[in-house]
Amino acid sequence: MNNKNNRFKNTLPYLILFGVIAFVLVILEFQGSTVKTLTTGELMKELKNNNVKEITVTPNNNESVYYIEGKLNNYKENESFKAKVITEEVTSITEYISSNEIKEYDTNSDPGSSTFLYVLVNVLPFVLTIVLAYVLFKKLATSNKNSVDFGRSRARLSNDQDKKTFNDVAGLTEEKQEVEELIDFLKNPKKFQKLGARIPKGVLLVGPPGTGKTLLAKAVAGEANVPFFYISGSDFVELFVGVGASRVRDMFKEAKRSAPCLIFIDEIDAVGRQRGTGLGGGHDEREQTLNQLLTEMDGFGENEGIIIIAATNRPDVLDPALLRPGRFDRQVTINLPDAKSREAILKVHARNKILDKSVNIKNLSLRTPGFSGADLENLLNEAALLAVRRNKEAISMSEIDEATDRVLMGPAKTSRQITEKEKKLVSIHEAGHAVIGIKVEDANEVHKITIIPRGMAGGYTMMLPKEERNLVLTKRELLAEITGLLGGRVSEEMFLGEISTGASDDFKKATNIARSMVTEYGMSDLGPMQYEEQQGSVFLGRDYGKSKNFSDQVALEIDRETRKIIEECYENAKKIIGKNEDLIMLLSEALMKYETLTKEQIEYIVENGNINFDVSEAEEESMDDLKAKAKELKIKGYTKMSKEELEEALKGEDK
């Protein structure tokens, strides 16, 4: 019924247009000229009196008659006559015409004998007028479409082709448990209503970018098998004030028709920022939109069967009214995945990729701490692109290693010309970082050293935690990290007798850690007090939004304590590097020769004190040693294990 009404409303303007055009044509026809009808006798009389000014004779064979049109001498410009005579009378009329020699005399051919001419003269102009009017109205309606639809919701309904389930969401075990209640409610709401339980109206997904917030929301809709509306927070705000509020109303109106359903608002901080903030007043359009959203979620009206899921990585800027119970009742924090979750994520993204037998997903997950789900997907995609570029039939560890470096630091700049002096300086610098990681107990483990330029760096040392930690770091670990960052500059100063600009980023990171130890973590002589904290001000920016609750005297003491930590770590780095000059030189020589050293090569240099090794032979010897140990400890299936699996098994036996 509604479709019929809509069709009628759409065609009504065109029907009115056609009627107006027809009416105008008829009026013009009647107002344009006056035609008098004469009988045959009256026409003969006018001819005898020489009163005919012009005349046209048109035959019609079908009716055996002639149609005669013309003008009399006393007629005005818009007046004419017409007459209809039979065939027998035409002869006498034409005799009068020829004898009186009328100035304008014409005999038309029969129009009925030419169908094309009849259509061309009588029908075509009317059809062209209608087509032209239709095109003009169509163009006018299209140009005004956006202005008419300003208040319509921009929320789009997800199609079945993009349907996701929990099988597509790797890891996030606890997070999926948190949202399973929503699925149960959407499938069987009576079970909750029976005990008087109220399901959360809104769920806020909070976490860093790329951790799977949008994917989890899609999976909830796919598992519940209900309509899924999705929209971005920026789609509400437009140029005109009031449009955002209108779109919110229309969105909930559409959702009520499809209830039970889900509404997903991505990047809700674009519209849900705290009201009344900023130096120059608020933002009327955004605040009106937020007010309408608050009312629709929990106002006087009820939105039964509508559950809202929103995602943001800035929960600190959201309005408190948006986070209160009754609106976003539940917050689900989605953190970066741990090693087990990364393994599951890599398996999901490796489904459609051909991996070489040498690729071990578990070992790869251990080598990628701090990677989000999006980073891991990008890692495998970059590896696949490299394998295609190298014309390989499968993705090997070589491509994955290169892809890891590309994701972290950017593509290698192999075409850049580097002088021997610069190459030597970078190798000494990176060897300094590596020696701190090798010799300091609480430092991160060195996995790779390279002097190939990537991004803004002339080279880098990959150092990963020995054991993955998600919660806390100790003071000794932080001091070891600062010492490792300063190792490059110390090595330059001690063995080259000069310093370079290559340590600027190291100093930046070391200073930030040291200042945080003093002002936030209470790890200095100033005591267990927090002097600074990030406020995350909505409009002032990060630097200006840092709260400083201390006097100028305390500020001076903070600077002294920060400098003290840096200086102590610098002196410690000098002692360690001074004691390991031979190792620094060996690593530098190996980097000059191979440009990149892997973990196995670094271990070989440390154990044997030379660089006279072949990569494949060193790996074989290492595997033989590991298999011998595994055989002595009677570890089952050791012959089929990879090097990394053997190391893990031996570590377990040692424990």
C-alpha cells in the first residue's frame, strides 16, 4: 500500500505538468486565430463578388470531398474561413478561382496519403514538448535531492555478503563473552524479561586503533542474525544547524521498524565529545546532535529491541551523560592481543595464503609483540606482495622478516649511496645498542641488527621482551631500557672519538621514560608522588592539557632527578661497552660485511668470538646441538620439531 502511494506521489507532478501543457496549447489555439465556417453557397457568393483574398484547396480521397481554407478581403490578420465541398462542386469553384485570378491560390496534396508527414506535423511537436518537460523536471528533482534529504539518516543496512561471525574474530575471548548476552537477548528476549532483567541499551567498545572493535560489532549482528545499521559519528554533523538531530531521529525511526536490531556508531567521539568545553564556547550543531542521541537512547520514549554498539579510541573526551547507566551501560575494553591471540589472528589471516613449510605461526606470534590485529593482517599481506614480486609459489620466512621490517620502519632504501665512513659509524652505533641488550640482565633480547636505512633511520636494532608483559614494568627494566637507548651514543663517543645526530630519537625516548619515572611512577628521590598526568583536554591539545600540580622549586627538582637518571644510565652504558670492546668490534665488522645480522648469527658471534661463519652451517650446528640435548632429555617427537620449538621444549625441561 505504501509503495502504491509513493508511486502515485512521484507521478503526480508529471500528470499535472501534462495537463497544464495541454491546456495552454488549447488556449493558444483558440486565442491565436478566428476561423469561420462557410457553406458551399456562401463560398460561391464570395467568389462571384471577388471578395476572396487567398484560398487553399486540400483534397481528401477517402471521403470524396475537398477542404477549402482562405481569407476574405475584409478579414483581419488572425481571421480565416473554412469550407467543405463535395467533388462535383469543386469544378465550378476552381473555374471561378481561375477566372478571377486570385492572388494566393494553392492546391495541397492529400495529407492522408503520407502518414509520416501527418505524424511529423501534428504529433511530433507535442511529443517533443512532453519529453523536454520531463527532462527538465527530472534534472530539477535530482539537483534538489540533497537539500530535501538533509534530515534523512545516513545509517546504512549491512548486507548478507559482509556477514561476520565469531569464527572470523580471532582472540578477544573475554570480549566475546561480554557481548554474548546481547546475542541471547536478541534471539530470546522473553528469557530476560521473565526474571525482570534489563539488557544493556548500549555497549561502548574502547581500545587502540586496529584491535577489532568494528569487526566484533559485525560479528555480534551476524551471530544474532538481526538487521545491522552502521554509521560513522561524522555522518551526523553537517553545515546546517539541526540536521544532525534530525538524522538521529530518522535513524531511530528506521531502526524501530526493523527491531530487534543493532545500530553501530563508529568513532562516536566525533559527535559525543563533552559539552561546554573549549575556549571559544561550544559547538551548537554537534551538541544538539548529542542531546538528541541522549534523548533517543534513554528519554521519555522507549526503544525496545534496539541495541547500540559504539566504538572509540578516545573515551576520555566523551560526555559523562553518554556513559551513564541507561545509555552506554557497559564498556568493553579491547587491548592489543597477547601472543596466544596473535597466533589465532595470524591463522585467520593466513587462511587464503600459501605459506611455506618453514613458516611457523606460533614463532611468528612471539616475534610481534605490540602488533594489533590490523598490523598482523598488513604483515601477512606485505609478505604475500613480496612473494609475488619475487615470483615465488609460497610465502617464506624471508618475506615475513622483510615485511616485519617494512611495517615497523618502512621499506629498505637499498639504492641510497652510503659512504664507508657513515656505514662504519652506523655499525658502531647499532653494535652499542646490541651489546647493552646482550650483557644487561633486565634488558630486552636482541633479535636483529641492520645498517640498511629504513624510513628516517640509518639502521636499527630490534629488541623484544624476553617474556611478554601487559601490565607492569619494574624500575630495573626501565633503567635497562634507558641504558640500551644510550648505548649507541656511548659507542660512537668511545670508539670513533666523535658523536653524530643519529642518537636524537634515542635521547627523546630515554628522556620521556626518565621523566615519567620521576613525575608519574614515583621512582626517584622525590618520593612516591605523581606530579604530572595527562588530562586529554578536548580542545587544548595534548601538550597544553598536561596537569602540573607543583611549584617552580619542585619543577627544578624534577629536572635534576630526570638528569640524574639519564647520567647514571649513561655512565653504566660506558662501563658495559668499555668491558666489551672486542664484541663491539666483531659486531661492527659483521655488520659491515653482511649488513644484517639475525638472532642466530648474533648468538654465534657471542659464543665463538669470530665472524667466520656461514649462515646455513651455523643453523645446522645449532640444530644438531639442540637435537642432542633433546635426545638426552628424552623429549618425544624432537626429530620433527623446528629450531624454535626445540628451544621452547628445552626451556620447559629446564624449568
